[in-house]
Amino acid sequence: MTEILLENVSKYIKGKTVLNNINLRVQSADVAVLLGPAGAGKTTLLRIIAGTEKPDKGRIYFDGKDVTDLPPQKRDVGMVFQTFALYPNMTVYENIASPLRIRKLPEAEINKKVKEVAELLNITHILSKKPHECSGGEAQRTVIARAIVKRPKIYLFDEPLTNLDYKVREVLRLELKKIFNEVRSTVLYSTSNPEEAAALGKTLIHIREGRIIQTGPIKDCFRKPADINAALYYSPVGVNIFNSKCLRVDSRKYLHVNSVLKFDVTDVEQVQEGKEYMIGIYPHSIKLFKLASENKLITIPIDVDFVENMGSELVVVTKCGEHIMTILSSEVERLHEIKDLKYAYVPPNEIMIFSKDGGEYLQTLER
């Protein structure tokens, strides 16, 4: 288990800044997820950590030791790429065994280690096959097995599920979570999918245009995004965004959204009278039905426009005054009741306040 530390790391390719002054610490034994869109710099960052690329500025440390100038083979890192980078002329068994043979381990030990990791990844039955005889899922399991078999100090995964079918991705995602618990090493996993990040990781590293935007526990980052763009990226169905203005009525401050919706922000110090703000609410944070015991929920008047049944979830499109508001609900069995609803409900700590100009997150609405 190894701590990774990057200090002021920058990378330029053909005059373009790919990584811009990256400062990052991945704790020993953490499963950290590097989340960002294509072109954000994820792959370049992983390659710099692995040693297959060198930074133009900055230093890389493993457990306090400077490894910036160390070649990949001396860093004890296992890396899994998007593509199925296997030796086509070797069997699955020989592909997995190849890093052990480089280390010149005894044949009996190689055989034992290959069979152990093959069992872990459910590929014992294909050990005699060549890569071209394997399915995409089997090939990627083989790539993962080859990275795991040498038990490196650090595992780097570069969007390993991207090229797989949906069902295979779902199965392998569950198995990867089990594997991460099994290997108990430092893991840095790259993905552009926020759902995948939430399912696999403990710590989030959100990267955008070569900069680290936000780091922290995944649930905390999702609930308190760095800015409005981060919130939009984290949610697969977007975010309900309302423009508002803070006005005082008697001794209270309110964020007025429209003629039918306002939020009491008297106790929110960062919201100032006369200024404009944006309100953000995730669709999954909104409830269509309120329990008698839930007396702290904020009531939002709605008119249901239409409902899309997604099988296990409902996408409910409503109007709140002149604003469109989308709700994601699991209340599928109450579908017949939803079209006549006049109110929705939101916990105050799920209502996010952002600055109007830069879209920076300020805080949630509390009572």
C-alpha cells in the first residue's frame, strides 16, 4: 500500500496545456476515482504516475520517495487500459503469467498465482484460449488479471469498462468492487461516468480541462459540488436550476424564484439582500409523497406535465410557475396517483445555492 503525491505537475503537448499545475494526494489503500469528460487529462495523469510519460513540470512521490525520473518497471505499478492490450500469440494463461516470468519466479509459484487470480476473475475456463477467441468481457478480465497477478503497490485503471457492452459493464463493475476490497492496495480508477465513480470509489478527484476541480469523499462531493457545472456533470439526469433574487420581507430574507416559489434564507449568511443567486436541486432529491413524520421538508407547488416510466424509475416533468422541474422517483407502484399531484417536497439540505456570476457553490439551504 502506497501513498501517491503529485506536486505542481504540468504537461504540455504540441503547445496545448493538458495538465495544469496538478497538486494531488491519494492516501495509502484508498480507492480514488478520477472523474472527468474525455479530454480532461485523465489518461495523461495516469501515464505520468505509471512512468510511461514524464511531466514537463512538477514531481511525483510514492510514500515520500521521489519517483519522477524512475522508469515504469521500477515503480511497481499495475495499469489497465481501455483497450485490450494482450499478446495475441499467447494464451490467456501466458498473458497473465508474463509479468511473473519477467520477475523469474519459479514455475510452481507462477502456476499458483495465475490460477488464484483466474478464479478471482472467473476466467479459469478460458486459460487455454488465445485473445481472439475471447469475448470483450473475457479479454478485459484477462487484462485486469495480468495487472493484479504481480500484486503491485499501486493499481491504475484507465476507463477499463468503456468498450464493453452495458450488461458486461454492470457485472464487471460489481466484480471490480470486490477485487478492490480483496487486493487492499492503492487504487486510482479513471472514468467519465459519475454513476461508475459512485459505485466503485471512496474518494473523488474531479478533473476538468487539466485542472483538479474538487476532491473529497464521493458522497460529499456529489452533495456539495464545487460549482454548478460540477453538479450538472454529477447527475445523469441533470439538475433543476432556478434563478432567484434575495429580498427582505419584514425581518426575514427570502430567495424569490418566481411568483409561486420562495425560500427562507434568513439564517444563510452567504446570501445577501438585493443580490441574485442560482438554486440547484437534483431530480432524485425531490419527493413526490410526504410521510407524516417528515415535517422539515420544503413544499414546492407543481403541475405535472408528463410522466415517463423507465421501468424501475419514473421521470416526472412538472411546472413550477414558469419553470420546468424534473423529478426522478422510484414510486412506480403509485404511478396512477402522480398526474394529479399539486406539491413536491425537498429536504432543505438538498437545496443547493450557487453564486450567479461564477456559479460557485455556496452552501445548502438549512433550517
